[in-house]
Amino acid sequence: MLRRAPRGFTLYELLVAAVISAVLVGIVYAVYIRASRAYRAQSLVVAMQQQARFALDHLRRDISLAGFNATPNSTLDPNLCTQPGSPLKAITLKRSVVAGAIPNPTDNPNIQPIEFTLFGDYTGANGELFLTESVSGNVVTLQTGFETRISEAQFAHVFDPTGGNRRYLRVVDADQYEIYLPISGVNYTARQITLTSPPPVRNGTQTCGIQGFGQGIQVSPAMFVRYRVELTNAATSTSSLVREELQTDGVTPINGSKLMIAENVVDLLAYDFVFDTDASKTSPVLVATPLPDSTILDESGQNGQLGTLSTTGQNLRFLTLKLTVRSEQEEPQLTHRARSGPHDRIFTFDVYPTLQGAARTLTLTSKVMLQTLAVRNI
């Protein structure tokens, strides 16, 4: 009996199998690509959230301490014995110059971050008040005891005397009048701080200042810091939130003090400003201004309620911070959507205008209470 040879696949069957396999592979690949994009997008969002939250935490902490162990406004403070060489304001705001802050401003219009300049005890002394053993001319000698908490290196940083224009020494006399003088020298071993000029001495015509040997007077350091968005890497179109110390004029940056807080920050705004307008300072009357218009600040940093020439900045009680960050890389499938107005949402950011795609953005907000200004209430 003859056996038939095993039958193979026909060409038609092979073609059908190949098509089905190709379809299945295509489906698996499409699912993989979609999942990879979703994972990548989620990773970018997580990284942006970390950057934004870290930056907001720094901002919120320092802004809430504006005026801590310092005058809210030296021009109007009735507790000041003498006026310092430069006005001291706990908080001032101005709009940044776009060319120095935001990359590709033509493709990313209507973005103009706000700069925050703060004055208070930001020296790292953790709010410690020092007591004097004596005050002789422009030399202040501290009582012993702080050495167990502050090392020589910390002491040199807290009362940084470099150039005589980095730190103020706040001196509070027996009647709680305050004197602010720049520090020009320190000696940890001798527990001495040298000032650029001697504080006033109380006499028949001078009703405030140092009395007797100046023993038991409270002193503490004070300084200016500034937060702003700055173009930190032009090659990669990277702008960052930076914190830097300022000289005693409240304007000039101190070399080497710049600290990068967060990368890829593209905007920093504030809104919902709440001021206490009660002139009697006995019964708060809170008035809110929703947006940072010309009544609040301008590009010069001088005008508006939070300018350097303001007589009302010390009345600020609340504000809301709004920080926007972008993803580190652009996504080719995203279409850039430029910001339509200075207070509108930033949907995407164009990092490389000549390439297809755009970077994702994430915006976080946080309300801040300026508790020190509320307590001083001048």
C-alpha cells in the first residue's frame, strides 16, 4: 500500500500567516511605544514636581522670614535710633529683565518673572541673639557662651566682614531702639565685631544709643538675599531659580554667593497680595490685590506698593507664589503653544525653536504668610 508524502504549507497559507504575524508584531510595538512614551512622560512630570516643590519650599521659608530680627521698613520704623546708609525693606519686588532671565523670549512671549529681595537674619545664625560684654567705639565685644554653639568658621560666615559691605549688625539699646551698622571685621578668639563706624552714644542731646559701657545689649546679624530666575546655560537654553546674597546696599550681588535652587524654572510670579490698610494698627483691615499690576511693582523695582520707594511694603500680610518649571527635554510629538498673556497658563516651552516639538511645563502655587511683618506691625 502506497503512503502519501506529508503535505506542506501552501504559499497562500504562508502569506496569511506572515500578515497575521506582522499585524501582531505591529500591535505589540505600538503598545510598547505608547507605554514607553507614557512612562517617559510620567518620569518627566515626577522630575518637574521635585524641582518645583524644592524651589517653592526654599522660597516659602525665606519669604515668611522677611524682616525676622530686623526692621520691616527703616524709613518708617519708629524704633530706629538712626537711619542706615541705605533703606532697609523686609521685602521688595521687581520684574526681571527678560533678556537675562528667559531663553528664546520671541518664541516664549509674555514671560517676565518677578525678583524677590528680602532683608532679615538669613546668615545661618538660626535667630540667635548675642549679648554684649562692652561697646567701645566701633568695637563690640560679645559675652562668652556662644562658642559652644558656633564654630570659628560659622562665626566668620554669620558676621562676614569681607569688604565691610556684606552684613549689618543690628544693635538694640536698653530702650529697644535699633541701630544698623555694616560689619568690617571679626575676631572669634576675642569675641569681637568691628563696625564701619561707632554706634551713637546716648547723651544730653542723643536720646537713644549706647549707654555706659554698652553691657548686656542685644545684637544680631542681618543681610539681604535675592531670588530670581536667571539664564544659567545659554547653550542648553536652561534658566534656573537662583538665590544670592547682596551687599548692604541691597542691590549689588556678592561674588561667589550665588546658589542654584532649581533648574529649568521658566517663570516665577506672585499674586493675591493681601495688605493690612489699618492706619491705627489696632484693628486689621485686609485688602487684596489679585494681580501684580503697576500698583504693586514695576521693572525699576522702585515704584508700587512693594518697590524700594514704597511706604506700604511693611503692610504685606499674605501673597501666593506661582512657580513654573519645564521638562529637561523636548518631546517631538508636542506642539508648542505660546503663552497668550502675562498671567495666563504656560502650556509648553520652546527650548530649541529650530527643532520640532516642545517641553512640557508644570505650575505649582503656594500661599505664604509674612508673619514677622504682622508681628512688628509698624
